[in-house]
Amino acid sequence: MTRRLLSRRLAGLATLTVAAVAGIGAYASTASNAVPTHYSGIGENQVSGYSVVGYPAYTWNADGTLYNVEVVLDHNANDLKIALVNHSATPVPGDWSAATCTKHGGGSPPTTDWDCNYGSPGLAQITVGTVQNSDLYIAAVEHGSVTIH
């Protein structure tokens, strides 16, 4: 009987030892993981669109191609992209990158007054002397930059 009691004690001690070693190993592996403090969650807020104030102003190259479009927005924007496409066409990513938009008169955004420059040669699809309907699309953001995919 003493032998059986001694065997049980040894088995219990061995089980405690294995559990302690496993616990220390688990703590050591999780203690080495570092996650910085951060925020995560879901929120909501009103997102409003921009409106063009008045009519855009168009400037033409000597060859009749479109050189520049000046757009005035109803609120400050940090970045602006435009796409000028044939009427009822949906702009593709290349349409959005054709013009470089900067603050009218120089300086840094945010601004409401933008110049979108097609340069020279200009945008050939819009040419003086041709009769066509085109649609002007605008993408603007108050913070960050516009990304079109």
C-alpha cells in the first residue's frame, strides 16, 4: 500500500511538473508577441458631395485641343481629379489621369479653385470646331488624395 501511495504521489508530481513546464512555455511564447496600442472600430458620419460653383472655364491650345479646365468647388478640397468623356460614356481609370489638377494661382491645397491641365498636346477628344457632347466628372476629397482604380 505504501508503494502504491508513493507511485500515485510520483505520478501527481510528474503531472504537476509537466503542467508547470507547459505553462511557462506558453507564457514565454505569448510574452514575445508585441502588438502596439491602436484603435479599431466602426463609426458613421455624414459624407457630402462637392458641387461645382458656376461653370467650369475652358482654355484651348492653338491647335484647338483642350489645354486646361478651371473648376471652382463649393468647399475646400485637398485633392481633385477630373475626367472629361464623351456624353453617356463611363470614365475609365485613364480618363482620370489625363489632367494634372493643382490649386489655381499656385500654392498648396486645400482650396476651392482648381486648374486641371491637359498640357500640350491637349485632350484631343475635345477639339474646337467639333460638335460633340461631353460629360465632366469630378472626384474630390477634403483629406488625403483621390485614388481611382
